[in-house]
Amino acid sequence: MRATLFVRESCSLCEEAKEWLASLQDEYPHDLYVVNVDQDPTLEKKYGGLVPVLEAGPYSLQAPFTETEVRITLGALQEGNYEKPKLTDSQHNQAVFANKVLLQFSRHWLAVFNLFVFIFVGLPFLAPVLMKAGAELPGRVIYKVYSPLCHQLAFRSWFLFGEQPAYPLKRANTDFLSYEEVVGGTAEDLSTAHQYVGNEIVGYKVALCERDIAIYSGILLSGLLFAVVRKWLKPLPLWIWAVLGVAPMGLDGGSQLLAFVPFMDFPIRESTPLLRTITGLLFGIMNVWMAYPYLEEAMSETRALVLTKLARVRNQV
């Protein structure tokens, strides 16, 4: 049988619990693992105010508890036969290694996420840089890789190294030269708008559209900010996420489709680069605010669990 006792320094109740467990060793033989929660902030946060805490199989006791309760817990554990199968040395080493890897990820998950998003949103900007530098093949590879992830319509994308940063459709009513004037294409010819990447005069298209760039940029910026506020930020309520994150983007994007609804006489509308950027940023920011606090909580629980497992290896009594 295995039992884990979580303790702190200078804790008289903890010492008393150790004595009870030692006195019951003959009656209820068990492997005792003593874990000092003061040695790690995660364990201290979870158990610090509850010690001593005894965990044995599916049973758990936290202070204050009595010797009788300890006896009943060990007896129930013995009768239930909750002993785990013994691992070979190789299996044990593999398990320790896997837990150490998991521990490092749970500690640095935010940095991993932020790095992934940075690369994901950065590569689309590398495509026009490569095209401008004459490295057309790797530039087109990036466009091809991102093609299944985004419509890549030229009239809804940012451009680098050109006369202006975007070439929206005429019906967007912006101050920019329109896509029709510069490229000569039409809004109905989506295949051409998707394949068009630009030239030396108009510049080269970013491999993600304006709204997608805004969404992932919002996720990245919010992820970096979350590193500062993660200790006290609470998850965003679902209704606020829906109102501030989903609704603006849904209205902005969805209203462009109303003109194509059969038997309905809605006016044709085209969003602007500014509106796509604002609604995309809001969506990205609200998603981080809603999800990352839950991820932080889950990773904290994972750290506590893994640290307990690793502490058992170091602190068997």
C-alpha cells in the first residue's frame, strides 16, 4: 500500500500524523511518502493551508484528523486492494522522464503557446518579404501551406512593399485605390483573387487575410500580457465573450453575405480593413481572456500532481 503525507516545516500536527502512521506500520504495512509542500510554490498553494494532508488510494484526510481516522483509512485501503502493480526499473525510469517533461511543459506552457502563435502569425509576413527579395519558391510555399487555413483573397489582405497597405473592393468605400482599379479583377472572380500575390508595383500579399492576422495578433498580444496578469486574472464570462468577441465579428462578416440571400433585397456591403482588424483583434483578445485562465488552473493542477509523483520518488520513508 502507498500513502502520501503532505507536511510543512514547524508543524506539530504533521509530526503527530507521522507518529500515527509509524505506529500503524505493523498492523497496516504501507509505503509512506512524506512531501514537504514548502519546497515548491505550487504544492504550497494547493496544500499549505490544509496540512497535514494524507492521501491513500482514493481516500484523503486533511487537518484536523485523528489517529482513528488514519487507522480507518489504511484499513479501507488494505481491504480495497488499491495497490498499484510494480514497475520494472526501465518502466520506472520512463515514467519519471515522462513526468519531468510534463512538469516542464506545465510550467512553461504559456511561453510555448506564445512562441507557436508568434511563428504562426509571423510566417505569413515572411512570404511577401521573400517575394520581394526574389526568393519566389519559398515564398510561394508559405502561401501554399496557409492556403487551406484562409481564403487569401487579395482584396481582403494586407500588402507589403507596395503603394498602399491594402486594395479593398470599390464597394468598401475607402480612400484606397480599389482592387478592381489596380489588379483588374472582380469580386466575383474569387479564384483570381485567391491566387494573386502581387508584384513590384502593388507589393506582395500577406499569406493570411486581414481578419485572420488581427485574430492571431490579438491572441499573441493577449498571451504576452497574460504572462503579467496570470496570477489574478479571472476567466471572462461566456456572455461577455459572446457580446464583445463573437458578435462584432459575426455581424461584420455575416452582413456581407446578406445580399446573396435568395428573395431578400439586402444592400451589398463590403467591410473595410479597419473593421476587419478591430473585430478580429476583439475576437482574439476575448478568446485568450476566456480560455487562458482555465488553462493556467489546469496546468497548476497538473504541476501539483506531477510534483507529488516526483516527490514520492525522492522522499520515501
